[in-house]
Amino acid sequence: MGGSPLRILVVGAGIAGLAVARALRLAGFRPDVTDKLPPGESTETGLYLPGNAARALHRLDLHDPVRPIGQVIRRQRFFDAAGAQLCEVDLDALWAGVGECRALPRADLHRVLLSGAGGAVRHGAEVRTLDLLPGAVGVTFTDGTTTEYDLVIGADGPRSSVRALAALGGPPRPVGQVVYRAVLRDGPPVTEWTALLGQRSGFLMVPIGAGRLHLYADEAGTEEPADPLARLRDLFADYRGPVPEVLSALDEVHVGITDEVELGRWYRGRVLLVGDAAHATAPTLSQGAAMALEDAVVLAESLRAANSVEAALVAYESRRRPRTRWVRDRTRDRNRTRDVPPALRDPLLRGRGDRIFGEHYRLLLGPL
């Protein structure tokens, strides 16, 4: 169906939605893209893209615009809370033949994707109803306008309104993690992906270029603290390495609760979910953006190769489920180690940590 006049609506102008729009344009389609939020700068955060994300960006013909941004990450280093090294993962070796790992500001990747998608997003356009018709979807927006589409793609995140309107699933499930994110300028000289692991908590620092550090920390819990910065400083007060200097330099941190989405199916009629709307997990393996980029590549290929929308959706889901299931299961595996006392966990990581952490990505090294 490549180059066909299919009327396609992409709901959501984040990483998933813009990546899908880019892939569809490359395949000869001209989708509409809407987002319920007005245009504006998002919260300043960083993003780590493993090698399979780089491969997907190549397939989207966006590698060159991304290459000058951020910093290539060549190894992951794990330490205990006292700053003693546990293990190191050679990322160049792990992702050899797939792609380089990169850390960069999320907003910079968003700008590249927006340009690649054609730049035209209808902001403030919230979907009110979806009417699943024979061979089409009727869409009514909150401003009262109504349009029919041959395919509606929900790329609107873990709390997807498209998922609810199409009766594909309820709200996401909290996984029991409170996460803290920040970007620190002119912080300590951390040059590699660096994580300190404690008991049911961890602190990660990743350089994203221009002297900036992407900071990510988490703890077990289900409620956001009233004062996130105070809680962060208290939680990690005994951590060593660069952590004390980072904590003293921070003046702002963003906090949230991590959700997970697990669905029996990703499409109903001609409504399809992609990215976090379909398969959100905790960010432990840093695969959220990578899975969204891969989704975009495979969806465009499926639509181009199939002789009907229905056949394309079947092919898409059958290709994507094994990889997203792997990410979900390996994420849960790694998260369970949080409950292992450091006295038992740390000797294991010192002896086999590089192999254990590398194994979590094994399936993702293979082709899409």
C-alpha cells in the first residue's frame, strides 16, 4: 500500500508519534499528526539511546541529524553505594554491528523527529470519540470537528486516551517505582554512563554533551514526595563517588511514578496503539524511545508490504510483540534485583555483572 492515499491520523506528537509520522512519510503516506497539548518547551531531561535505537534512526534516515547531538556512550559502569566498582559493560562490543549508544537532551531528539515528520502538527486537538466503522474510523475532536480516517494510530503515551476510547485497555499499572530526573550543567566530570546501586534505590549519571549531565534516580514506592529535591538529597545522602557533588549542585528535580502497560491486543478495528500506549515499561533498560523508533520502522514496512490495513496490523503486531515482551520481562528481571540485599547482589555483579547486564539485550541485537 506504499504511496496509497490512505487517510491516516497519528495521535500524539512525542517521540513515538513523530517517529511513526516520519516512517510513514518515507513509505509514501501523508499522515495527519495531532496532539492535545499546545506547542511549547517540554521539561528539560536527558535521554540514553542504546544501539538498537541508533539502528532504527538509520532506518528512518535520521542518523546524520542526530550524530552531532549529545555524546556517544562507550561503556556502562556500575558501583555500589560506597563508590566501589561492581562491573563494567563494554557497549561498543555489546552493540557491535547494530549501532552506537548515545545520550542527548530529549528536546533535541524531539526537534529532529519533528523536522523529519514534516513539521506540521495540529496542537490542541484532543480526540473526544472514536467510532469504529466498517473499513474506517470516525474521529470527533473536542472542538466539534469530525473526520473519517482509514487508520488511527494512538501514540499518546502510557495514559493513552486512544486506548480508552477504542476499548483496548484501562489505565496503566504502577510498578512501584518513584523516579527523579534532572539535567545538571557544569557538574562533576562524569564522562561515562555511571550508576551507583543501593538497597531498593539507584542513582544514574550520564553525560549528554556541552558539560551537561542527565540524572536519573529511583526508589521503591508509589507516592510522589511533597518536596522531591529534599527527598532526593536525604535518600542518597550516604552515597559516595560524584553523588554528593551532584546533590549539592542541584536546584531542581522532576519526580514521577513509573507505569507499565500490558495489553492483550494492540489494535481494534482500524485503531492501533504504538510506543508506550501499547507496551510501556519501567525505564530500567532505557528502551522506551528505542521501542518507539522500532515500532515506527516496522509499522511503515508492514503497511507498505500488505494488501490491506487489516493484514498490515496483524503483521505488525506479530513482529513487534516478541521484542516488546522481551523488554518487559528483562525489565522485570532486573527490577527484582532491587530486593536482593547488597551483601548477596554485589559479589555476583563483581563476578558476572557484565554478562548478566549484556544478556538483557540479547534478543534486541537481532534484526527487527
